[in-house]
Amino acid sequence: MMTNSNAQNFKESRSHGTPVFPCAFYCFQSRENELIVKHHWHDELEIIYFAEGDFYLDINMQKYEIAGPCFCLLDSGVFHSIASRSACYEQAVVFHPKMLSFDIYDLSQEQLIQPLINQSLSFPLFITSEFLCYDVLLREFKEISESFHVDSAALPTQHSAVRPASQLRIKAALLKMLASLSDSNLLILKQKTTDHRIEAIKKVLTYIKEHYTEKIYIRDLAGLVNMNEQYFCRFFKQSLGKSPVQYINDLRIRHSFTLLKDTDMQVMEICLECGFHNLGNFLREFKKAANTTPLQYRKTNHTRKSE
């Protein structure tokens, strides 16, 4: 999961945890409504605990308004975004179900863990305090949180577990959560259906991620999903809340933030590197997004040390 406005879009390229322990913990707390998790998806499962605050969620193009405390459970490949609309406190554990596997192929492996790995078993979307399993989920989630926080944090909002004892406690807690969901008959066999809208938008976003430093034409994006340009633009805006051009510019500007902070590249170089072919257009879009100029932004946020 991603927890700030500069997070990557599309299918996440970041690793959650390590190859031998594919599990990571994230947390975000703010007194203002500044949590923005951009549209993305990943192969891992995700359990989000909205401890405090009010949130907008977009899950597979369905919009939800929720208030904490509440759990949200996301299957592999779910296309989602999150935005807070108040002060908030949010935590999430992202993990691949293969980390729960047993060498001995018992009934729990056959009927619960392997179907999760095969993506034939689905989580319920929301668990509130009205559910009988809520207290168990909350207790075990707190165990996961405490185990991750014992070990060192890889990033300010991302934690990894490195000690064998911590990893064992995390696995045990996840298994107990899975058992509680099973006892409550809340695990669902997936229907073999495909939402072509979601697959279409994923295809377009993947193309944009791979080509945003180049010129991108609306006709090419529309052609990827066999739509005419006018219908595609309506479809895109209905899906993500902004036009394709706005979305591409937003991605390019976020990339420029990183280059301004972490490199000594000239503004014109950054303009071209981010896919803008006109400096004036870059400066207008930057001012619109950051309410300042690139040089002022660099002066405030530059992280490179002087030679």
C-alpha cells in the first residue's frame, strides 16, 4: 500500500517485505485530510485498518465512504485508491499468501491457503465492529503492528520484519485472522468473471507509466482499448476523476518533484526528462500543482548534500 501523494501509480513495482518474507506494514497518521493513495493494484493481499477518520475509497470502480474503526480486506489485483476527508489514522499489512503455506499439505492448506494463492478464494470487503470476528481481527492486527514496530523501519511509513521471532508472530497472527474469517463463513469462492472496464484502465495506466517521458497521444491510448477518442476520454474521467491529459501531467509533475529533491539537474533538463516538451507548459503545470516555482521547491526540499 502507498501512503502519500507522491506514491507510485499503476501496478506497484515496490517490494512488500523481502523475497523470503513477502510482508510489510504501513502506517499513516495526520491531523489534516492529507492521505492520498493513488489508483494502483498489486499481487499481494492487503488488510487495512482504518482506526480513525473518514475516508473515500474507490475499489474496482465502485465508490465507498467509510468511517473508522473499520477493516478493509483487498484481494490480489484489486484496483483501488484511498483519500481521507478528515484527520485520520490508518494502518495496513500487505502480504503474499504463499508466506502462510505449510510443507505438510493439510486441510487448511488445501481449503484455505492454496485457494488464496490461486486467487480462487476471496476476502470480504469490509469488517466492522458489528461482525463477530471483528475483535479477533483487531487483536491479531495489533499483534502484527507490535511485531513490525519491534524491528527497524525501512521507511518512515513502511516497516519490515527481520527477526525470526517477529516473523513467526506475524505469520501466526495472519493465520488466526484467516481462521476467524473462515469460522464466520466470510471467505467467498470467486466467480470466474472479468470486468473489462478494470482490465482496460489497467492496460492504459501501464502504458502511461512506461511512456510518460515521451509524447503520448489520446488516439494511441484509445486504440489500446479499442475505443474512439471521445468515448475513451469520458471513460477515463469517469474511472479516475480526471482527464487523460490531467492524469499524465500529474504523473510527470510528481516525477519532477523527485528530480528536484534528489538531483542537481537543471530545470530545463527536468522538464524534458519528465516528458514536457515546452518549458512554459511545465512551469504552469508545476505552479498549479505545487503553488510555487521549481527553483523555490528545490530550495525548500533539496536532499542532496553539497560536494
